[in-house]
Amino acid sequence: MLIFKLEKDSTKPLYEQLYIGMKNAIIHNQIEVGTKLPSKRKLAEFLNISQTTIEIAYSQLLAEGYITSKPRIGFFVEEIDELPYVEKEQVNAPSQSTIQNKPIEHNFHPGQIDTESFPFAVWRKYAKDLFDTSSKNLLQIGEPQGEFILRSEIAKYLYQSRGIICEPEQIVIGSGTEHLLPMILKLLEVDSKFALENPGYSAIPRIHLQNKAIPISVDEDGLVVEELEQTDANIVYITPSHQFPTGAVLSAARRTQLLIWASKKENRYIIEDDYDSEFRYIGKPIPALQGMDQNDKVIYMSTFTKSLMPSLRVAYLVLPPTLLQKYKKLFSYYSATVPRFDQHILANFMKDGHFAKHLNRMRKIYRKKHDKLTNTITINYPQVSIKGDQAGMHILISVPHEKSEKELKQIALDVNISVYPVSDYLLKPIEYEHPSFLLGFGGISLEKIEIAIHELMKCWGISQVKKGNLK
């Protein structure tokens, strides 16, 4: 039986202690590959803890690919490759909505947020305090990489929340992914060959990559790295913690495989877009690829779009130390694209702990919305399958229907409901068994989610399963 030291009086949850202990045991081969793990009931009895604690720990290990599940048999340890290590100098720690003639009653856009819960009073206070003659220096052009105070707060946040060790000097602030990605493309040479997830973030192919990007398939374990290895691409853009739009999590084995791929050639890099890692509903957040990188091969990118507001237009990237000098040489003449006042408001908001409080509150709000959405579909429409529901602010549904995605989208639009087909995010055509759609829940109130789902299914002619009919 597995023996792990669990401290019940620790501030760290028991499931997290167990998860860390088991993960380390797997990584260090203390538990051999192929070993069948104890059942949740037996391990709970042996460790004198609840089965729920075991279930959450197993779910986290399963999500990250350290173990695999065989139906009606149990959980088994997966094989994880070792990462290569290259000696380096020590670094110190620190879519657009479719315009309609009629107002949309229920908008399932994956990019919308809960506007009712924004801390306007606190934000207004910081803005009011800043717009004063004492801040007249902010009227001048600031640092090209962004204000140092904001980069410092972002570095602290990344270390605490994502396990990313970086200096403020490695961070570049820009007005969205659309601004930062062309900068990365220029930094990585014009003759680089890019690989993108398929399906993937729809704006990326339109940013200097149209007809040039190499599509790589995505399955339940994320990007198919074996497929990437068969191409001549040297740059890959990936959303590993919550793949957009499928919601798949890149497994531990594939994370290692991807980092190994990048380490084999000097000009290979991974662009990690961590766009909504703050919101995870099962277990703890999936570790960032950048935190695992030992060879300066990951360019980390994220935004405040989901965590605060899309209109703020603040995104950032973390450059590997090996690319810093080249960045300074190429972009020393650039000006920051985010207003200095906005940067200082955000920095002060973070410094005084309000960002952390806001995130904690929003996690609870989005969890309730997520559960309401998934439960409404699961209980009333079991014929509709759900994927990607472990994290983020949208789910992916597959609808058994004879009509096409385009037809179903229009039918919904005719009753003032906006849904977003997965085909909108394809770089290369994929034949799906059933029409599939993204359902974002961030912008729909908790009270209207159930109503919205019933109206959507009704217009599509999908029957609600009555409770009396359930076996």
C-alpha cells in the first residue's frame, strides 16, 4: 500500500499533499510504470481520509497524464520521459462578436465576462487617485517594455500562481495577443515555420501566418506531438493548460515530449498561451510549461482579458533570458502600446491585493455558472455530449443532429441566441461525427443559464428527457 505523509493541520489541502506526493513518487520511479494504484476506497481507509480527497488527487494526476484510467479496472501509472538538461547561467527568482440587426438575448460567446461582478468602486478609487498633478510624469512616454511597477507585480503573480520564475526585465507588456505575436514572429526570424493547434485560436492564423501555418491535430490529451515531430516546423503555438477551443489538457507525457522536441534544435521554440489558467474547477491549476522548461525554449504569454476585462487590452509575454538581448536590439525604438495610467492603475490594484481577491471571487461565480450549465445539459439533455469542462469559461458540446453547424447557428440566431461552431476555429477541415459548438458562460447571468439552454435546445428540436423517463 502507498505510504504518504499527510499533515492534517497544514494550510495545504490534503488532496494537494497527496497529489504532490504521488506525482513525485511517479517522477522519481518510486512507483513503477504500469503499477495499479489502490482503489479510492482502500486508499481512503488506509490513510484515514475521505474518498473525495482521493478522488480529487487522482483526477489531478489523470488530468496531467501521470496516471491513466481503465474503466471498471482502476488507475495505472503512465510512463513519463525524462527532460534533457542543458547548463545555463542561473536566473534569479522573483473574437469578435457577429453584428446582428436584432439584440441577442443569450450570447454564448467564449470571450465574455461577468460584468456585474467587476469591482468598479475599487477600480474607480485607484483611477481617481492617479489622475492628479502628482502623476504628471505619466503624461510622458514610458518604458517600451511596459511600466516596471506592473512588470514587477506580474512577475510576483506568476511565481505565486503558475510556478514561473522570471525577472521583470523578461516581461513585455502589450495591448493584446494580436500586438505581441507579430513581435514574437519578428524576434524568431521571418523564415521560421510555425505549427498551430487545429482547431485553435482563430485570430492566430490571421496574424502574418495565413496559408503558412502547419496545422497539428488535437485529441483528448492535447496537441499530438508525434504529428509535430513529423513536420519541419521549428515554432509551435499552444494552449496547454486548457486547449482552445476543445478544452483538452496537455498530458504530462506530452509536455515532456514537447519540451524534448524543442530542446533538440537551437532555433526551436514553444509559444505557450496561458489565456484562462486562473479558472479551473477540478483539482489545482495545471502547471505552466514555462515552469518545467530547463532550456529556455518557452515563450510564455497571457492576458488580463478573462481575469479582469477584455477592454483593458493588457497582455504580456515572458521572454527566455537567451532572447532578451535580441529583443532589446530589435525593439528598443518601440513605444508601449498600453497607456501608462492604465498600467499604474492595474499595478496598484495588484500590489494592494485586490486582484487576488477579485480572482477568488470570480472563481466561485464562474464555478457556479459552470456547474449550472453542465448540470442543466447532463440532466435534461443526456444525448448532448460535453467536453473541456474541467476549466475555463466555456465548454464544447456535440449535438446529435442531421443539420449542419451553419444551419444550427442560424436557427439559434433566429431566436436571438448566439452560439459558436467549432468549425470557426479550424485551420484545416476536420470531419466531426456531430455538429459541435462552444458555449461560453461568462457573460450570461446565473439565473438565465438554465433558461438559455432550454431555449437553445428547443429551437434545435432536441427533446428534454423528463425525470420520470430516466432509468
